[in-house]
Amino acid sequence: MDRVFRERILDERTESLALRGLQADRALLPPRLVCLAGGRHLAVPLEMVSSIRPFGCSPLPLIAAGARGVMLGATLSGRTLLSVLDLAALLDPALRAGDPPGGGKMLILRRAEPAVALRVDRVLGAIRLQALDVSDRALLPDPAAPHPALVSLLEPGPLLATIAALDHA
């Protein structure tokens, strides 16, 4: 069975189980910036993002082997040189072999070491999501859809550890 197909089935099952247990009194999470990256809804803690800019960077001639497909280049923000990483490729190694994406937005991360900007396809906005029993997922209400979308929650610690690991690859 194809890995992408298997993951889509698991995501659909997770979503249906989450929706089955949905209750109006579930707690709301702190505000998150919801984005689309690689066809997935992702939610980054709002306090982690210092600004959002249109995507644009200068390609780098040499990129470490572990960062190929993830690191898109570099850009300046004020006096700080930022590494620009593709968030979808950072989270899914299967996307690292594709062509570098064009367009989109960059999330400039606050207090990240090394200083980075994450490229996403689209920024949907800041919202308080409804918590689920599954720790790394939440529901994104969409009045136009029959069911809320399932969103992957990105936590600062693991995300920054993944980024820092690229430096040592």
C-alpha cells in the first residue's frame, strides 16, 4: 500500500474519530497561526511568530546534505540573516526531493536558534482551536464545510529541535 495513501486513510480515520467525540464544551487552545503547507493544515503557536512576509530568498550555493530539500536559501530581516526553510519538507522527508516551491509566505520565528523563516503555501489566520483528546491535533471550524478540518499542532520545542538538527546533519 502506498505510504501517502496509508497516511491519508489514517488522517481520515483520526478525523472521523475526533468528530464523533466532539463536544461543545471542549477547551480552546491558546491562539495559533493556522497555515497550509504541503496540503496539510498546520498550527504554529502565535507567540512563536514575530512577523509574516511574502516568500522570497536568495538560493545558497552549498547546502548541508541533511538540509537539502528543506533549506530554500537565505534572506535578511533587519540586520539578521535568516535561513529560509520549507515547513512541509521539514515535516515530511518525502517532500524533500521535489522542486523548490514558489510563492507563499514566510513565518519569521521569534527567538529561534539558528534564526529561521518557515515557508508555507498560505496563512489562514490566527485562531483559537478546539482541543481534542489526540494531543497533536485540533479542529479548525469552517462554516463552509460540512465538518471542521483536522489541524496538526506544531509545538515549539520539537519544531525548533528539528530545525537545530539540520545544522548538525
